[in-house]
Amino acid sequence: MNGEGGSPWLRAEDAPTQPHGPQEPQEWYDPEGYQRDWYGEQGQPRYAPGPEPAPVPEPAPEPVYVPRPGRAYVHPSSSSTSTSYEPPSPPVPMPAPAPDDETVAFRSADTRQTDPGAPERPTGGRAERRKAAKASGRRRRGATAPVAAASSAKAAEGGAPLSRVEARRAARAQKDSPAVVASRAFGELFISIGVLMLLFVTYQLWWTNVRAGQERNEVASKIQDDWANGRAPGAFEPGQGFAIMHIPKLDVVVPIAEGIDKHQVLDRGMVGHYADGKLKTAMPSDEQGNFAVAGHRNTHGEPFRYINRLTPGDPIIVETQDAYYTYEMANILPQTSPSNVGVIGPVPPGSGFTKPGRYITLTTCTPEFTSTYRMIVWGKMVEERPRSKGKPDALVD
């Protein structure tokens, strides 16, 4: 490639001037021109490579700190999606987060590799890195729930969103102390006990009376049916009703059953006749003796609740299948020991009676709602009236 339009390394002014004719073979390029173009006039290399410039360190990426709870931030220049970085300081006016474990860390890939305190990046294949990322997300999810709630509450109030540390501190401050939790538990326990006690009192003072009244009416109806059917009187079984007591002043009409068993007689709202062993007493039809009965003063129908209001001369009537036996109240003993069985004897001491006769004795517990002592009321028979003659005057009035 000689002549015009040839290689740029050949110039016309540098070609040797020789006459036409045979010429010696020459190189296809001009060595001297090449050397001059490359090294210059002084023989120094024009394009000699100089010393390598010192590498300029890349400026650290300036992070944009956006406190959004529950989010992991990744630097855009990082090649791994699981690498995070920590800014040296947030831009003004954002306050710098406190240097603790709860601060969101933003770290570049190079810093994370050189920082001995940084957590190691997951090694292995894609599956292992994915598992590590999922485990980290689960750990953060439970810890950021109260933080997210506090930040959301602050934002709802119209204020600026809290940082992760501030939100976590606010959520921790909202938690109840152990003393508050303990006091709340004791309060709930006392409330439950109070409700149970209220239910028990309601049962004792109200429901037992309702139930006893129902059973008392059933027994009274059965006694009257037996009398109407002409059933012959005889020995009565324990718990069996055989008579009806009337106390007009107290508006009391209550069946009388054999025995003083608590469950069979007294708790069913009836009055019980002392008829067992050493406590056996006379019947109203006997020629002489003390007809003694017992009844509840409170709960379970409480037939003897107000017998303390009786005064001498008030009538107490016992109705049987054949007759009406009318007694007049004679005396009262406000309080005595439960072991004082002499009060139901044939001639009770303290009753004012001095010789055998036809008496009645009412016994009940005192003070009210307790069974510490016994209250005793005595009466003396004043009339025996056959049923064929009708009711006594005290019942007619």
C-alpha cells in the first residue's frame, strides 16, 4: 500500500529521492518516520505510559433514612438482596438513632464485610439465603408489632412518625407493670368471690323460702285430702304430715310432720314434732303432756321467724283430723343453750307451770341467721273443739 491513499504511517515528504530504475527492495513502512512519530524529536517516547494514578475511593453512598417499621432497607448498590447497611449519621433535621440493638442498620456491602461486629452473610446456595431471610423476617415481625402500633397511633394524632427506637420505647411505656397486673388479678378474684357470695345469700334468703313454700303447700293439701277420704289416724312415719298449726297473730299456717329431721321436715318448710327417743313428747290428743315442736326462724320457709312477737294470751291452734286444739301463749324464754332439753319436759322449768297439764312448746334458733342459742315459747291448752262443731273463734275472726 504505497503512494497516495496508502497507510497513514507513510508521508510523501519522507520518501527518498532516487532516480528511476531498479531499486532495492524496501520495507513496507518507514522505520524512521514511525520512530519520530512515536518517540518525538528528542527520542523520548511520546506515548510512554506514566505512573498509575492513585485510586480515588468511592464516596460512601449517602443513605436516605425513612423510618418505616417492619421494613428492611437495602442499599441500591448492593448485589445481594439480603445485605443491609447502617448510615453513619442521618441527614439533618432527622435526629440520629440511638446506638443500640433496636436501631435500624444500613450498611454497604464493603462495610459489612470488614466490620467484625456485623452479622455474617448467609453462605451457600439461593435456598439457604432464602431461608435465612425468612427467619430474619419472622424474628423482626414479633418485635415490630408494638412499634408499628405506637407509630401508627402517633401518625393518627397528626404528629410526625416516630423512629423505631422512640416507637419501641413508647410501646414499652404503655405496658402494665407487674404490680398493676397482680392488682388486676386480685381484683378479679375478689369480684368473683363477691359474686359467688351474693348468689349464695340470694339462694339462702330467697330461693329456699320459695322452694319450702311450694313443698309446704303440697304437704298441707295432702293432709287435707287424707282427712276428706276418712283415713283413720294412727302412728305416723318420720316425715309424714299429720296436723296443721295456725298462729293468727303472725298469719302462719304450717303443716306439722313427725320428727325433727332437718332434710325431711324442717328444710321443707314444715314444723317438726319431737317424737324420737329421749326427746319424745306427747300428742295434742293426750290427756296430759307437753306437745313440743321445732321450726326454722330464718330461710326454708322460716315459719317461726316472728314468734318473739307473741304475747301472753295470743292463740296457737293445732288442727287435726278430729279436732281443733287451742292454746294460749303463756311465757317466753328469749335465749337458752341447745343442750337444755328440759324445756320440752312434761312440766318445763322456767315456763311458769307448776303441775302436769296439756301444754305446747315452740323452739327455734336465735339470734337470727345463727344457731348459737334456742328461743322457747310455751302455751297452755284452753279448748279442745271437735271438727263437727266448726272452727274455733280465733280462726273465724
